[in-house]
Amino acid sequence: MTRPLNLLLVPVLLMPLAVNASTWYVDASVLHSGDGLTWERAFKTIQQGIDAASHADTVVVAQGLYSESVRFFGKNITLTSMDPLNGGVIADTIISGSGRAVTFEGTEDESCTLSGFTITESGEAYGGAIASRLRPTHATIERNTITGSFAQMEGGAIAFCDGMIRRNIIVGNHANFAGAGLAYCHGVIENNIISENVAGLATVNAREGYGGGLYQCDGTIRNNIIVRNVVHDALGGPEPYHYPGQGAGLYGCDGIIDGNIVYGNHAYGEGGGLYNCDAVIRNCVIWGNTAWDENQLMGSTTPAYSCIEAWRWGGEGNISEDPRFVDPDGPDNDPRTYLDNDYRLRGDSPCIDVGFNSLDLPEFDIAGMPRIMYEGRSLTVDIGAYEFFYSGVQTGPGPHDATLVWSFVPDKTYSIFYTDDLLNWHIAIDNFPSLGNHTTSWTDDGSLTGLPPGLSPKRFYRLLENP
């Protein structure tokens, strides 16, 4: 007799494995490489740190010069300087490769991060400083200074990177052909300074240049300062064109171009600002660009809600008044002092509160201020990369009261000082929190200042944002 086979099915609960991320330390000043587990036993090269790391690990690099070309090999790790928020640390943590400085494999996702380095004097055919090898990487590239790098063909600074590229300074790079700043980067490119990059060579029978700032970047390009880039023509070509250089600011970028400042770029050919950009172009200041033909735009989609010099071709919400930057040419009128140039809007700028509030508007502007703030007119985004900061004094609510109103930075506190004689300043309140939606306010009713402002001959205030 055959007994029935009774099966007891026991459910198996698969528990997720805990990931114990490690930190690895790199310091070029150590005499000999250790195991990388502490600063005292740090690796001497960045590549040793990457090789030791596994997914989710962090490699921290001390200040110093690292003359090497590093590869991520598809690892989703964080490679960072000791303080990527500190400009001095970034300036002193230098990667300078004999070829390309940083190479991604192409399998990295957005959790892979390169942050807080100066990358300089590197070169390759494509992507002189940073590029992906097999296919475009989705790694995050943020808070780096990329300068003095060179591409024999395309992408003087960065090429083939489709991840987030944000808060970098990309200045003074060169490509023999196209994209002296960035080429073929189709992710989000935001809050960068892209300046003084040069595409093409000004020599007889050299190749013409395309896209001094950006070349064929089809993702979202927003809140960037794209200024003073250059594209050369190829001398020796048929008259009168000389194979013109095209699109000194942007060339062939077909995604979304939103909230940028495109200023002072020069094409030794056509389209000083933008050329051949079949994109959504909105909320941009396109001004002061020069070219042999069509200074601001050529062969591109009609912009909307933008400020464009000498514009006469219509388009919804466009204006052609001077944007009234604070100081676009710097304190010494020297365009080489790019970090001293001030592209914020003056209080009388026509660009304030006249942009377009799109559904995909970023939360913050290039300075970290809320992208929409109340500036005394309406809750409408400003044109350009900066949101104008509003502050003012209003009467009320009581008959002798005064109320300070200002646009605030989230998670900051403020100290308010007052004086009646402009000689002796007194503190009224310290660490006043940011309250409200877009602006915050504080009322002086005399309880903290000794006398209501309406009963004082005069009353002045000073507002200080606390660190």
C-alpha cells in the first residue's frame, strides 16, 4: 500500500541584506600607501581607493595634487574631497591626468558621485577631463572646478555623461572641434558656471568650432550662467564664410533650456548665443552675444518669456529691454575675472516677475534661493538664473508700527538691527526664524526697540542672515 506524500509548505521570508558601507581614505602626502582604512594608513593614490571600494562606499581624498587618470569601473561609490562645500578645499584638491582625468564605465547610476575637486590640464580625443567609456554614465558630477582641459575632437571638459551635472565651474577648456565645455550630455545640467571655453582653432585650414559652451546636450539645461565662450571659424575656407563657427553659447541642444543666462559669447560665424537648438527655450536672458551673423539666436526654436537683445520675432512673453544685471563685466571691467562678475538682477530689472511658472520649475535658483519669491509684484518666476531678493519696510499694522518684509532662504535665521541716528546700532531680535511661504516679516511696535518707529524722528534697520 502506498502512503500519500504529505508536503508541508513553509514560507521562507527573505530578509534584505544589510549594506555596511565603508569609508576609504586617500592622501598624496603619505610616504607609503597603507590599507586606506584611516588617515594614518591612507592610500597614496585615488585609484587605490576606488579599487578597494565596493558599491555604496565613500572614498575621501585629502588636499593635494594627484597626477593620475582614475577610472570608476562601474562602481556606485562617492568620490569626494574632504569638504566639497568649501571653495578653498576644492581649489587645493587637484586631479591632473596625463590623459583624461576621470573615466566612468557607463553602468554607474545616480548614486555614484564625483564631488569637490579641481580637475585640470587633462586631455583626450573625447571628454578631455571627464567622460564615460562604453555608454553614457548616469553618475552625479557636482561642485567641481574643471579648467584647462583639452579634447582633440569634442567635449573639452565633459562628454557622454547623462546624470546630474550641477554646481560646477567649467571654465577655460578647449576642444578642437565641438563642445569645449560639455558635449553629448543628456541629463540635467543645472546651476553651473560655463565660461571662457573655446571650440575650434584659429589657424589656416583648421576645423571650425561648434558649441563653445554646450554641444548637442539634449536633456534639461537650467539655471546656468553660460558666458564668454568662443567658437572659431576655419580660416582658409571659401569666401566669405571660412567654414563658420556656430553657436558660441549652445549648439544643437534639443531638450529644455530654462532659466539660463547666455551672455557675452562670441562666434566667428553664426549664432553667438544659440545655434540650431530645437528646444523649449524659456525664462532665459540672451544678451550681449556677438557673431558674424545673428548675434543672439540662429536656426533655433522661438523662445518664450525670455529677455533677448534686439529681439523682433515675437514669441509669447518675450522682452527686449536691457536686463539690468548688477555688474556683468566685473568690478575691473575685466571678463577674465569671471567669479567677480555679477549677473543678479537689479531692483529695476524688467526681468523680475515676468517669467513662466512651468510645472517642472526647479525649487531653487543658482544661488540657492527659492526659485519663486514675492518681489512686490506677483508670485511669478524671474527671467534668468537668479531670483531677485526682495526686502522692504511697510507701515502698520498699528498706527506707529513698521513691518519689515523680505525674501528668505529656507532653514536660515536672521538678526535684525536698528538705529535712530545711523551711528549706534542695536540688536532688536536675534535668530528670527524664516516663517511663511515665500517671504517672512517682522513688526517693530516699539516693544523691542524702546520706541515705536512712527514716534521716532527716523528709524533705520539692518538685516543679517545668520550662518
